[in-house]
Amino acid sequence: MKRGAGGLLAAAAVLAALAATLLARVAPGFDARSVLAGAPAADARKAGATARPIGNGRVPPDWAFTPGRLCAENDPDFKEFRYPEHIPYCRRNVTERMKQEVAAHYGIPRGEWPNYEFDHLIPLGIGGDSHIDNLWPQPRGKPNGSDGKDQLENQLFQEIRAGTITQAKAVRQIYAWFGGARQIPASARPAVPAVR
């Protein structure tokens, strides 16, 4: 009886592994390891992501995990208001633990970290936040990697500081850099500025 049960368990394990492999192929982002371990399926923030270049050669973040987030006056990292538009500015506060969480989600082992910039999707210079929703490992390089995006960020910072562009337009340009029309999430939409 024990021998038969062991054989059944082994067969069940093989079938479970096969089913998980097939599901992973037809459902990208499916976490087969959680099924094999008997754990509940992971939510969208923990499902992991495979970075794939889009049509313009740029690798976008996993939008479900890294939707982007703006600094707000009630944020613990809030420092001051800046620029003619009176935009909330937050201090840089990216901890090692945050980097580990982001790297784990994106499947980047510690030894490969030098190939990525742990980037603020919406840069601090135009009012981004250091929240985990605004961090992702952007592949280094130019013109489609971190060097190319850094050039855009610097241009937008100069324009927003001079008052020649609004924060809302700058944020739209960040999302547009990845190509396609993308719905800006509520966390990345500037609040209506108060009249001063």
C-alpha cells in the first residue's frame, strides 16, 4: 500500500509540474512555483515580470508593479514645494530592502544589478516619489536604456524649473517615452494646483 501511494504521489507531482509548465506558457506571468509548492497564486504585484523590449527597443516596467507615483505633501519623504507650479518635492529614499523587493519581482539576481539603474519611473526632479510603486530596474545603455531616459528627465527638469512645461505634460512625456498611448494611473496624475 505504501509503495502504491508513493507511486501515486510521484505521478501526481509529475502531472502538477507538467500542468504548471503548460500554464506558464499560455498565461505569461503565471507563477508555476507557487502551484508546485502548494502556495496560493501570487497577486499581480508579486507575480514577477520578464522584461521584453517593445517596438521602439525600450524595455518598459511591469505597469502592474510599477505604475508610477507622484510626491504629495503628506508623504513621509516630502521636503518642500518647488518650481513656479508649486510642485511637491520628495527626498530620495531608496533603501536596500526596496531594491531587493524590486529586483526579486523583476527576476534580477544580485550579480546582475550593475546592469540596471534602480530608476524612479517619474523622476524626483519633476515631482516623483521614492515609493516602491515608482521604482524599477531599468536596463543601462543608450539610446533606449537608462542613458536615453536620463536625457529626457534632465530636459523635463530644466523645462519644469523654468516654468515652460507643466508637471502633467512632463509626466505624460515620461510615459510616452516607452511608446504607445498609456493611461496615466491616478497615482501619477498631478493634483489641481492650489491658487497661491
